[in-house]
Amino acid sequence: MQPMASTAQRATEPAALAPAWRLDGFVASLTSASPNTHAAYRGDVAGFAEWAGRLGIEDPAAVDRLVLRRYIGYLSTRKFARRSVARKVAGIRRYFGWLRRSGAIETDPSTSLHAPSGDGRLPRVLSHADLDVLLDGPSPDDEPMWRRRRDDAVLELLYGSGVRVSELCGLDTDSVDLRGRAVSVWGKGSKERRVPLSDPAVAAIADWLRIRHQVVPASSGAAMFANERGNRLTPRDVRRILDRRSPVPTHPHALRHSFATHLLDGGADLRAVQDLLGHRDVATTQRYTHVSKDRLRTVYSETHPRA
């Protein structure tokens, strides 16, 4: 899959990117990163190189800290979100760090370079009433049974196990252990983790597997889920499932956020939630404690007679 992502990304790069930028070498150095990270970093560095080229800079050795600060300002004037700017700057810092370690430049101009911090916003947490409709609502009269069973299994996995959409789309049939009530997923950094399955998820997956052969052709191999064309399910397909089933506008990632927040609301240990989500840094998981505290304050203010 990685070569396909790289080829697609190259199509969006400047046609006359100077060889001195060594972009292919940089991407090849990201051995522990996912294909999506490869594509993001390639695009971020290529975008900077194109911008620098308009200033007459054709070699990264000619880039200094002032140039990088001007680029951050340029991104801000283009109305990129602060989080997007921060990600682009992180990719550029990693790129110049690699150039320094490989001896292509003598001094790293990105050292101590700061970018606007992300705004930290999370998708809305679905209410229990919204989840009841999403997971257990009636099917449209014209919906085929195979699609209902597939969608049930997809949604129960997203909410019941908190897996990422990309992790769900990458599942194979041997990733699921119904007897052991667990699913093995490959997360960021190509790290595998084993996540428990809820009772509704086990039932929904079992129902889907009984008719999977009617939908997934042999050409799709062991893909757990497929779309109407018989190809492996994609994140866009998952978004369509949410659009059909959710009573409110909902992003697929909101199910993962709801999973984490509801666990913390119920008293789950922060470290346990970190392991379930596959977060490398507990600080990432701590974002959900802020959401949970906000929810508790809202409940208190709306229900306590002396609030």
C-alpha cells in the first residue's frame, strides 16, 4: 500500500522540485511511520520547498531560521487552522533534523522553532440517546440485510472498542477472535494492540461473518469489511455509514471520542484508557479528562438544586 500512497502524493508535488531537497530520501528514513504519515510529511515538505522556490531558494542549505519564520507567517495568512500549521512545522522540523544527521546541512535552522499550538478541539461526544438511535435504530425498508449487518458490526466496533477508522478498515478476518472476545489492530507506528470486544460487537460481528461471503469476493482476500463494489472498506465508506445511520451530523472519529469519554465518566483508569486507545503519550489521553470534567460540571449545574 505504501508505494501507492507515495505515488499519489508525488502527483501533487511541484514538477520542478530541485534534487537538493532529497525528499525521497527523507520519506524513506521514516521507517516507523505509517503510510499516512509518509504522505503527510512528503506533502508538507514539498509545500515548503515550492514556497521557498518562489523566493529563489533551491537548496535546503540556504534556509535559515528567518525563512522558516516567514513561512509560518505565510501559513497563518492562508488561514490554515493552528493545528494544521503545527503539524506542518513538526514535519519540517523532522525533515531538517534528518538533513543535519545525514550531513546534508551543517546547522539545523528549525531548532527551537515554535508553531502555534493546536486548539485542542475534539468532536462532540454523542449522547446515549443518539447512540441508541445510531446502534439500534430501525432499518430503512429498502435496506438490504447484508448492509445492515455489516454496518452494525462496523459501528459496534468503532464505539464498543474505540478503534480508529483506519484500523477498522485494515482489519482482516483473522484479526477478530470471537471466542476470546478481542480484536487485534495495527495502530500508528505499525504497533499492534489487542482490544476487548463488547457483547453487542461480538454478536454483530458473528452475524456479519455468517453472510460475509455473499458480499466480499475472493479478490478482496481476507478483508473483514467491503463496500458495495466488493472492495475493502475505506474511511469514506465509513463516513457514508454514519451519514445514513446517525440522527445528528457525526464524524466517524466521534465514536472513538465517545468511547473514551464514556469510559472515563464511568470511572475507568486513565492509563487503561490510554492502552485501549493505543496512545503513545498519556497526555493525548488526558484531553478526554477535560471533556469528562466539563460534562460533569454541566450535569451538576443542571441537576443540583443549589448549583
